[in-house]
Amino acid sequence: MVTKNILKDKSELEKIRNSKVIIYMTADRHPLSLDIQEDIIEVFHEVLGSIGDQEKIDLFLYSRGGSTIVPLPLVRLIRKYCRKFSVIVPFRAHGAATMICIGADEVYMTRKAELGPVDIQVNLQTPLGQKIFSTNDLFAYLDFAKQEIGWQVSNMESSFTLLEFFHKYSQLSPDLIGQIYRLYMQSSKYIMELAIHRSDGFSLDKEIVNQLAETLVRGFGSHDYKIDADEAKKLGLNILPYDENLEAAVNKLYKNTASFLKLNTLFSSTLNAEEKEPIGIIIGESKKAIKYAAIQSNKINSQQGEQINIKFTPTSWEWSSL
């Protein structure tokens, strides 16, 4: 159950912000984690319906990322219920969560808060096992070919040789390379849509929007790059200034909600036990939804001897009233 401390902290934050706060946090505790996925749209529709129209809605957000097609419809949905939409980042808001921040009129980031690049990560099964490819890997390879090898686009023979080598080296077929590129273009478009369609007075100039999209999708050398409040402000996000009382309230709410999700607790499962662990939570005014990981563990015998087999199955979002 959601503890009373979370609801109390949420109420205190609402008083400071003079807003309605929606908590949305996803677990990143190894090996239990939850990405931002399309199933949250219906959950938010229910939560927002229970809140009703508001002057200002704050989304209290913690996530390591997920599907980049979700932020745009999610932000559009939230905006239908408020005149001003803001995001509060207590700690991590990476990837798709960063895109949600881009669509906000204003963002409050604590001193430890961090956003991240939006370069697309594609998980593929190769003969060598599971492998993650980034859109930046594709562009970095071509940049390497131009700058270090001297490859020229105008040379058709060397172009075919380069692409043939790339297919062999990366084990990516032409259709998968095309898919990665389409995802790259799609993310750039979504970022620009999110940045442009803010409330009156908060929209960005087109030049800044284009630079923001280019930087977030291609401008960082690593998917793990961390963007703090100062850098986020330079990129064009409307970052609220540091406030001691607000900082304390945000950190307090995060601490209790993170405790509920056991974000800082090492996973352990009792042998032969069936249990559920929370991996995501969405809290509105009168409703909450929690997603669990159903855990099953049992002993199995193999050539290597007796082993423990653990299986995780995400449940649907489970509803209850506050």
C-alpha cells in the first residue's frame, strides 16, 4: 500500500507549488525495472479524469527512459486538463523522461537531478547474443570513415565497399539500418513538437528548437551523459531557480516514494516463493495505480549442478482509491 507519508509529502509539495501534483515513478532496481511504455496513457487518462481541469499540474517524474513515442501523446493529454504544465525532477529523468520535460512550460530540477540524451537504443539479437545499437553508432561510424579513412560520398565504389563492411561488422541488415535512421528522425520531430507546443509565453524560437533536437539526439558522445540544471537551461529548457523550501519538499517526497519502490534495496527472492514487487507507481488526487513484477523462483538441475531459476512477469497496472 502507498504509505501515508507519501500522500502527506505530496500535499505539502502541492501547497508550496500551488498546483496539483501527479507522481509518476518507474523502478530501475536491477534486475527489476520498468520503462515508459504506451500503457501509461490510459492510466493517466483515468488519473487526470479524477483530478479534473486545473490551473496548474506538476508531474513528479523519475524514470530511466523508455519508448520515445509516448512523451508527445502523454504531454498533449495532460495539457487538456491544465493551463500550465510543469515537471519536477527529483533525481533521474533520462531518455523519454527528458522528452516529457521538453514539453513542459517549466521544470524544477533538484541539485542532484539529471536529464539525458535521447539517442535511440535498439536491442537486437545477433549470432553473438543480445546487442544494443544506438543511432549515434551509425553516425559515428560514418564520421570515422570520413575523417580517419578519407571516405568521400562522391566515390560510388568506395561507398559500396564501406557499406558492405559496415553490414558485415555490425551485423545490421540494410532494413535495420533504415529502421534505426527512421527512429532517429522520429525522435527529432517529436522533440521539436514538444518544444514548440507549450503554453503561451513559454514556446521556444525555431532556431533554438532545432538546436535542442540536434543536441539531444546526436550531440552527446555517450547515452549515459548526464545533463544537470545549468546545462538544461543552456539547451533552452525553462529551468526554475533553486529554492531551499521546494528542494527540501521534493527530496522528502522522493525519499519516501523511492523507499516504496525499493530503489535503493538489493533484490533477493526466497527460494520457491511467489511474490510481487512494485516496479511503477502513478498517484493522482483520488486514485493510484501500481505495476508489479510477479516473481517466481525455483530450483532446477542442470549439467552445472543445482541452480536457482528466477522469472519476472510484469502485471497490469492495478488500481485502488486513495
